[in-house]
Amino acid sequence: MEKNSVSSHPEFEVGLRYNNLSLLKSALSKGGKSCSYDERADAETIRIKDACGNTFVATESKSNNEVMNTNEPTIASLLHRKSNAFTDDIATPKTNPLCEGINYVEYFVPVRRDDDGKTVEKIARFYDFFFDAPTTVVHDGTSHVAIIGFGKIEVNGRAEQSLLFRERLCDSPPAAYVSECDEDIGSGHHIAIYVGANDEDFEVAASNCVEGDLLWVNSRFEDRVLDVGSAMHNKQFRFKDIIDIETGDVVFVLEHEVRSVTSTLSDKT
């Protein structure tokens, strides 16, 4: 959990669900130098690191009930990385039937050593306030984690997918990380999320974010959405600053492309 430096590119990992880890391991062994992997002692988890340093954590589905419908809108992690055809092939449901989808995307948030979960609690309140998302903050024995639920909610209260923010202790002030992020392109990381069940829900989310002065334009893209009208027309908007809803201070930077479920945009936007 120790980290002594702050980077404008936050560390992250992506949790993927597979229907057969043995077959995945066989595929990985044929990948040559394009990626490396290690298998946990319990043989239920495989950690994969591709040539660009991206980390994927593969787990095996416990039952057919856990299989995700990959045709439905879902968290799409657009990692703005160099092309890695082998990793794309093993980690994309459309090209690899072994992969059933994304369980979670986890970001590591730089915090002061005496933070005691305050920052990730602010992140959880942010998603609750602006998107009415199911959120919780837990301590897993190692660190505090904010869990933001996406997709369908099961009868046991567990969300189909999660966006996680785990505190990472650092000596440098967390504000240093925020100040390093580029105003035009953010931190260089980009996720796409779908909100609500219809355009009306999307309009509420857009209105909330407009009132919070969150909407932002990424200079690398042509769309310029800064109000509710253009958000409804484009069926998407962007923001990058996750803020403390009480003070307005930025606590984490991560570009979000927020889409209506009626959007026809590709995940490669």
C-alpha cells in the first residue's frame, strides 16, 4: 500500500470474468513476450500484465448465473494505451468467448497517511449525489475502498459491475497529483459509463453535472458538450473532476464519458 511518488497517470487494474481459467492460461502461455501472468495459490485468480504495464485480474465464473450479457451497455475501460493486439484479443468479449465481461475497474487514489478513508468517502458521496449510484466504503484489512455499483443489482445487493477507488498512501500531498493533470486532456485515462434506464434518467444526470459545473471538453475529441441541450443531442457528456461535494475541491481526476443507454456510440469512441 506504500507509495512515495505521485503520477498524473493513476495506477489501476481491471477485473475480468472468464468461463474457464485453464483455457485462458493456455492462451496466455502462447502470448510470448506480449504479456506476463501469475496464478494465485488458490488457482482461482490469474493476474495478467501486458506489454504496456496494464494489469488485468482474471477470475472464473462460479455458475451460469454470473454470466453477463455483453450486448448490454456496460462500463467500458478506454485506457488510452498503445496497441496490444494480444491483450485486446484475450480481454475483449467480442473476440474471445472465454471472457464474459468486466467485473470491476479499480483506481488507486493517492492520499495522506493520516487520511483514514476520508478521501474515498468523498468519492463515494460524489457518485451518490450526482448519479444516485449505489455506493459503499469498506476496509478490507489492507485499505479503505469506495465501491460504486453499475449495471443490474442482484437480490443480495451486489452490483453486476463496480468502479472501485482504493486509497494509496503517499508522502507527497494528493494535490500534487491533481495539479499534474492536463486541463485539456485530464490524466490520460478515460472510462465510458452508461447511466439510468432511459433518456429521462440521463437528462437528470446531465442536469446535476451542469449545476455542479462539472462538464468539460477533451481537446482530443470534436464534441463540445457544456450544457444539457447539447448533452441530450449528443447523448453523452464528459467530466474529469471528482469533487468533494461540500467544498468543491477536486479529490481525483478521471475522464468520464457519460452516455445515455440509447446512445449508439462505439466503445472505441
